Amino acid sequence: MSALPTKSPLPDASARRPSDTAVEMNQIVMPQHTNAHGTAFGGTVMGWIDVCAALSAQRHSRRAVVTASMDQLDFLAPIRAGQLVNLRALVNYVGKSSMEIGVRVEAEDMLTGARTHAVSAYLTFVALDEQGRPSAVPRLVAETAEERLRWDEAVVRRDQRLELAARRRELRLRHGAVEPDRK
């Protein structure tokens, strides 16, 4: 008797599912990670988020990646010294060479096991080829209702990013400002 496949076959070998891109990291909040209030520095948490998201983007693209933007970062609850920080990342959306990764951060009280949703973040990464130029990434196949919702929400965020960039470009032109150098 042969084993039944647990997942339906993907349309092409290079395509990936969001679950194929999942990364989970844990950090303990030590005194050097905290401010005068005994809570984690936002910048430290941002660094952990960036690493977790980069690993997810690399897992999807199987390429070197760079952070292009951190669109949204919502601190929802404090993360205290001594707590375990659990970061979970998934690719939500892919374009030609870019990927949006969502990261959920939870703080766990190690004595009670209680978990609190502390931070949500959305980052965009670009895959690079051997010469450091943007490189095509595999397709992402959203199969579940939740995966399709994450994709659709990512498209909205992408559209908002592009609209904001166009409006800022228009303002710079109107005010005679020079375009920033983008390399």
C-alpha cells in the first residue's frame, strides 16, 4: 500500500506554498535588550523581526535577499525582561523579484505559559542574483482561505506603497527637489 500525499501537487516544481516558507525563531529577553521600563527595546525587536523575515524570504527564493522596506510595524503589547519571544514568519505575496513577509511576535511568560500577541510586522524583501541584481523568485501558491486573504491584504499594502511613492515623487518635483539616488 502506498502512502497518500499530504498535500496536493503544485502546478510547477519551482512554486512554493506559504507553509514551505515558514520560519520560527525564539529569543529570551535579557537585561541588555531592555529599556529603563524593563521592556524590550523596539529596535532590538525590529532586528529580530528582520532576521526572521529574511530567513523566510530566503527559504522561498533560495537566493540571497535584502530588506527593501518594513511597511508596517505595530507594537501591540510590551515584551518584558525574562519573557520568551516567539517570532513566526511566512511569505504572504510574491512579485517578480520581491516578496512580502508577515511576522507575528508573541511574548510568553515562562512561569505561566501565557502568550501575548506583542507585535505584527510586514516587510518586503528582494531576491538577488550572483551579481547583486534583483532576481526572479518562484511563484507562491495560496491554497487556503487564510493564505488567499494574506495574499489579498499584501496586494493592498503593495498598492498603498506604490501610491505613496508616486505622491512623494510628485511633491518632490513640485518643490524642485532632486530625486534621491537609488542604487
